[in-house]
Amino acid sequence: MTITANFPNVTVTTAANVYFGGKCVSHGITLADGTKKSVGVILPASLTFNTGAPEIMECVAGSCDYKLDGTDAWVTSAAGSQFSVPGNAKFEIRVSEGFEAYHYICHFG
């Protein structure tokens, strides 16, 4: 898979979304066609997220381990990979201490 390097012609929400005491920080972007995404970073931590809409998490740098709700297996996502999360679900994500932060693009819907 090719890593998304940039998005031309976007509107960026300048105020950051800060979660879990700053362990996850993201910015919303809107593409020219109205598609919404977020780009962000997760620092070393173990976090649980809830989704509204389905999401595709694309790793652009670093890595994380994730576990989807209802599963017992942790799976690694590294630069160039992605994983899907159903809507109205939760998932756990962890970035290990001493590792590079997980840089991501969240594709909604």
C-alpha cells in the first residue's frame, strides 16, 4: 500500500482535538469534495476509542498494536498499513514506550 503523503485543496480545522490528556492529538480536514478525515498522532499509551461511523486507520509513520472489540488478538499496524473499525464499536490501541509515535490518517465512513 502507498502511504498518503498529502491532500491537496483541503480545509484544516486549526483547533486540535486533544484526547486522553494529550496522548492523542488530531486535526480535522475536509477535502474539496466534502469528505472528512482526521490526521493525528498517538504517543506511547494504551487507549480505548469508540467509533460512530466506520473508520479506516492508515498508519503513515511509527506503529501501534490494536485490538478490535470482541476479539482477543492484538495486531500490529506499521507505516504503509491500515485497519478497519466498524461503526458504533470500540477498539483498543497501544503504542509502546520507547517507540516512535503512531502517525495516522483516519478515513471516516
